[in-house]
Amino acid sequence: MGDTISTFMGTGIKGYTGDVDLAQSEKLNDPFHVELDHTEKILFVADCFNFRIRSVNVETGETKNFAGNGIKGHTWNVGLATETSIDEIYAIQADVNGDVYICQRFNPCIRKISSGTGLICSVAGTGKVGSGLDNIKAVESPLMEPNDCILDGNGGLLIADIKDQKIRKVDLNTGIISIFAGTGVKEHTGDGGLASQAGIFGARAVCVDDSGNTYICEREGNTIRKVNGEGIITRIAGTGETGYTGDGGPALKATFNGPKAIRCTKEGNLLVVDTENHAIRLIDMTHLTICTIVGGSKGSHGDGMKATEAGLSRPHGIVTSSTGTMYIADSENHKVRIVN
């Protein structure tokens, strides 16, 4: 993974230019998430307050509207994704078939866009707020405020519902939803026991590594937790206090400030988007140490410089390619930054 940062998309001016220019000339309005497709030739950008998902050819910079008509709201399964109203997309997941799953924060639901047709359908949630029942069809079970989703590599989709304080799992073969972690009580409890019996303190984000371990980012709890293959949950990073300390030392002794995203690298390490510290931090999962690899101060400076010397402004999402190129949703700078 390199260490030079630059702007991949966005002028830095909040707005919408209608996909008429190349990525660096396009305006964004708080990009909240980024995701590469299975070919790694297309980057999807959750352009949150433009109520759209944009697609960018990573080689040419050509941009297109992939989903959303720009009108805040929820049009229920009407057909083409580009003609559909969506409401604050917080996360995007692309599968190996080219289908794309989107996590809709308000009018809460998870929706899928089919690659071959561009049609949109619901996968989980009813579009109405509620603490849903488990072991029923996911499309019949309400969500409260989903903030992230991740494919688990084993036919499941995990959903981080921050207001319900749970991680729920959808079996994509049967369509049934069940509890994966959390009791629904907003508290950090249960380390060393079953994840389904543990309290989660702000279930903001979730990711899965190649070994089947699941990681949960607690926004208010300021910790990162791990659920192993047997369903046992433990804290692996963060003391639970708010701060910005610990770089170069054990991850368990570090402090965070409202982390809002986590993703695994191909090396098996963990990237943490430490949003209110305006930093991207790396947990070395072999040595369980932590360091800052991008940012660490609020600002828009740093293009062409070392990534650790750059400013970020409340980043919310991150994705890395198989070669280590990193894309960051630099939300309040209204840009997507690239580190390579």
C-alpha cells in the first residue's frame, strides 16, 4: 500500500453537475461510501445528499448515474434504479456477479440492483422504521436505521443497524433474516461470550475477513470487536474512551473518536475510518498494533504529499483494491481521495 494521496473525484465544492464531466470535475454532496465492482474497473460512490449512486470508470474517470433520481424519498421497487427515489445511502456492496446491494439509512431497507437489467428490488426491511422480528422473510421484517452492510462470502448479508444495536444476517438463498450479534440494548457487554447475547454500543459498521471472522465497529463505544467462527465476541481495539491516542502501540490501548467504517485488507489487516479524528487507521492483525496511515487532522490539504501529512474532513467510507490502492469517501471535503 503506497502513501501518496490525491483527489480521485470531486472539485471540493458541494453540489451536483449531472455526470457530464470526468470524475475530478464532478461535484459531490457528502460522499459517504465507496465500493469497487468485482472487476475493480468501476468505483461506486454513495453521493449521499444528492440521493444518488455514481459509477466511475477508474481508468478513464468517466462518470455515470447508477441509481437514484436525485429526489429524496423511497420509491418502492418500481423498476429501473436510475428512476427510483433513494434516501441517504450509507453503504454499498458489490458481489461477484456484478449485482450491487445498497444500505438505505432512512426509509430503512437494503436494496439490490441487478447488473444485467439495472432493476432494483428490496432484500431486507419494509421501508418503515421498526425493530423487526427474526427468522422470517427479511422483506417483512422492519429495520430501524441500517448504516452498513457486508457480504460474508458464505451466502449471507450482514446488516449493521445502529439504532437497533444489532448486527442482523440475511440468508440470500432463503431470504430469511436472523440475529447475528447484539441484544438490542445499547451497551458494551458480553466479551468472551456469544455475540448474539452481547450488548453492542452503537453498531455502526461491519466487515468479514477471508477466514470468516467478523468485525464490528462501535461508534459510541469507540471500540472494534471481533466475532470468531464459533460466534464468540471479544474486544480487539479501543479502550472505550473518546480520544486519539495509541499509534505505534497495542490496539487495545488506543482511543477512537466516533469511528464510522471498517474494512478488511487482502493481507488480513483492518482499516478503521476514525471519522471525528479525520484519520484512517490500520490495525495489524498479526501483532494487534495500530497506526495512522492517512490524515489525522481536519482539512483538505495534502494532495501530492504523503498520506499521513494530508487533511481529511469527517471521512465515512473506504475500499481497497487487490493491489492496495485505497479510495476514501472524504465526506465533508466533498471528494473521493485516492492513496497509491
